[in-house]
Amino acid sequence: MLNVKPYPLKIRAKTREFNRETIMSKQLEDLSARVAAGTLTRREFMPKAAALGVTAAVATSMLASTAKAAPVAGGTFKMGVQGGESTNSQDPATWASDVPIAGGQLWGEGLVEVEADGSLTGLVAESWEGSADAKTWRFKIRQGITFSNGQAVTSEDVMKTMERHSNEDSKSGARGIVQGIESMRTDGDVFEVTLGVGNADLPYLMADYHLMIQPGGGFDDPTAAIGTGAYTLESDEPGVRMVAKRRDDYWGGDQTVTAHYDTVEVIVLNDATARTAALQSGQVDTINRVEPKIAKLLDRAPTVDVLSTAGRGHYVIIMHIDTAPFDENELRLALKHALNREEMVEKILQGYGSIGNDMPINAAYPLFDDTIPQRTFDLEKAAEHYKKSGHDGSPIILRTADGAFPGAVDAAALFQQSAQAAGIPLEIKREPNDGYWSEVWNVQPFCCSYWGGRPVQDQMYTTAYLSTADWNDTRWKNAEFDEMLFAARAELDEAKRKDIYSKMGRMLNEQGGLMVPMFNDFVDAVSTKVQGWESAPNGPQMNWYAFKKTWKA
């Protein structure tokens, strides 16, 4: 149904002060070892070997003799993660930043997961099938699996989970996704949903990280951290750390198959300097959000690999279009034209990304329309639109924080400079990291933020741009847009579907409150002791499955 191309890992070879032949030999040796360990794919190996003067025939021969190392069970895996706050909860409905998402993946699982190549793998759901019109979907629930409290998982638990996230009082980040369900029922070990309009992508929507299957749907205690994941939560200090222990009865197999570590720790390290130092000193095994300005320098460390993966993540500046002065589209256009995207990619991302176009979709998505005109940095147009807006000249306050995205404070400063050059009075207010995702994002009318992206366009639009979505952080409420979203779901002709998505993208570009200066690569850093790392364009840290798929040599 979908063809999402995987994105290769950008792994840079290290150099040492030896003679040329020794260096080349060592590099080939290292590359072969990485293939054997699973940290470098064979496709990635070939051009690197060619760059060292190895012919394709010799490289192929080398690969033929290289066997992937078997996983090693045991030990502790420590993740240094930016994006944790004292207000974090174990309720999946509330997860909005990296730390709770990372921790939640330890104990929880949804119906399915999206693989790096865009395919779907069943978790709580063993299999699924849809009707010809994609309105009715049946998920067969895997038998013989239990929650961490020993309770058997049933189709009723799945239905209750969906009910909790979709009810009228729900504040779940997934509410926009599951609102399209018209009815649901159980039939033995089958969970069945019927949609108001067909949606060929519904199984992908079920991979949303909020939709962790919980006993009784989590109605009794959504923060209990009881799920079907490979680990049980032993301790949780919000804003500090989480510790989880491996389940002996995990349905996915023993430690030689998956989830190889005995213990996993998620350590909150919001400060970039502290996070980097912790990795270099061996206090943690991996970190997320490596700042692009230090990535190349960090990669020179002999015990560290910096791994960059292109994908769907994007750094954004969001405006509430129902709040003055952002309710005036001329002002929104003025700000958009005053944004120097090329400068931000160069100075903030240091090349680890690409320019955005004031819509949440890029070429990593199926059915992307590359004919949509790229918005340009144009101070004359910015000044013209600002004059037409009738704004009174009072300061326009942009809120930002280090934790909004790597380089967010610097990005805001660059934006302030270019906006002022167009006569727009932009004022920067720096907020503390702690509380940013509860007190600023989706609360204040103008702020920096980020999105990790979603596997398909429908999920991205449904999560953040459907009128009724709880995470509609630009307050975009457009009936015509909603109608097109529903029409795209039901349209099985890909050409027609692409045309609808194109119109939706153009509408957001011209009228929305979303400013997308750049699509970011996911830049992680990992100890060379960690094996089995794979590229994952769906999110950082192997889409937060590093704890499950890697091991230590």
C-alpha cells in the first residue's frame, strides 16, 4: 500500500595519525566490523569501501565473508535524554516530549509499530485486514500475551484503550486520530473498528505512541505504567530518571532475540553540555539531540559515533491564528517571508537537515508534491505584508527555550534580526526548559517547538491540523481542510489522493499559522560499545527502540 524509502545513516569514519596504508587498512577493518556488528548496513558499506580504493568485486567478497555478530544478552543500557520535566506523567495520553516517550516504550506497546523501511509489524495485534472501502478494520489480538501485572491481554482492553483516547473529555494527543472511529466492537480475539469515512492508512495511525494498550484501557489508573512491553518500570523520578527491568515472560522472546539488556535507565539530561560530557565519560551509552554545531567535533572522539538520519522531523515556530495579532493572515505572511530558512539550516543545523516550506510534509512522505512553490526569504514582501496587516507596532513576543529544539534560542535570535530588518518588532522571551511543554507549547500564542513527524500524511495532518485535534497547536480550524482530509482518507486512487494532499499543503502554506524553517536530521551519539544500531527515519534513537534492538559487545 505504501512505499516509504528508508534513509541511510550518515556515519563518518574516524581518522588517526598513521601512514596512508595503515589508515586505509584500519578503516576497512573498522567498516567490516561495523557490518558484522550491525551498526553499518551493507548498502552503506559499499560506497565507503570504494572511497578507500576497494573495487566493487572485492567489497562484495568481503561482505560475503562477514557474518553479523550475534546479540549479547545482559547488562545495563543508559540513555541520556533531552526532553524531560518534573511535570512528566506515565499517562500515554499526555506524552509530548522525548523522555516520557522513551520511557513509555519500555513498558508499553501499541497494536503495531512502523519499521525503518515504512512497513508495519504487529505488536499487540497479530494481524489486521480492512474492507474493500477501507471503512472497517479488524485487528486480531495476539494470544498468550500478558500485561506486566500478569493479566491476560484481551480485545476488550484494546477497545477500552481506544475509548479512553477518543471520548469527548479526552485530552489525549491521539484524540484527533481516533476521532474518526464511528463505532468499535470486539468479536472474540478480534478488535473491530468502523470509520465514518474509509482510511487506507488506519493501521499506521494505530502506531501512534500515545495508544499504548493498557488493562481496561487505563481508565482506572492511566499512570500505572502497566503494559505489554519488554520491561517493567521499577522507579520513576519525573524530570530526573526512570529505571526499568527486563521481563522474563516477555511475549516477544528471550534476551537472545530482543530487548537484550537486563536493565534500562532513562536519565534526564536537558543541558546539551552535560549530555555530551556524560556520553564521553561513559556515564551513559547514548544521547539524543546532539547539537549540530558540535556533532563533527564529538564524532572525532575514539569511543563515540555520531549518527545522523534524515526523516520527517521538523523544527517549527507556531502561531495561534485565533489570537491577535496572528489572526491576521497578512501578519502571518509577513513573518513567514521574514524567515531566512537557508541561514537557519546553515547556522543552526550545520547542514544536518533541509529547508522547510511552512507545511509539515517533506519528500520523506509518500505522495509528497514537489511542485509546491518554495517560500522565499524576501524582506520587501515581508515589509509589504506587515504594512497591509495594520499592526500597531507593539512588540510581537516569541517564546523560546533551549529545550524547544537544539539551537532554538539562536534560531529565534536570527529570526529577530531578519524580522527587524523588515520593520517587524519581534521580541524574544526566553523560557525555562522545565515546564515548557506544559506552560508554553500549545498554551502561548507564539513559540518555538518541534515535531518528530509521522509515518504518513494523514496521521500528521490528523494529529495537529484537524479542527478537533487536541494537539492543534496553531489553532488551525478550517472546515474545507477537514473535508479534504476525510476525502483523502477514503480515496484509494493514489494520484487523486496526492492531489488532495497537495491542495492541503498549499492551503497551510498560504494561510496557516505554521512556520517551518527547517526539517532536521535526527542526530544521535552512541558509545562504540553499543552494537546493532540501525537507521530509523521515524524518530531519534531508532524511533526510541534502541533499548530493544541494540546490545553491548
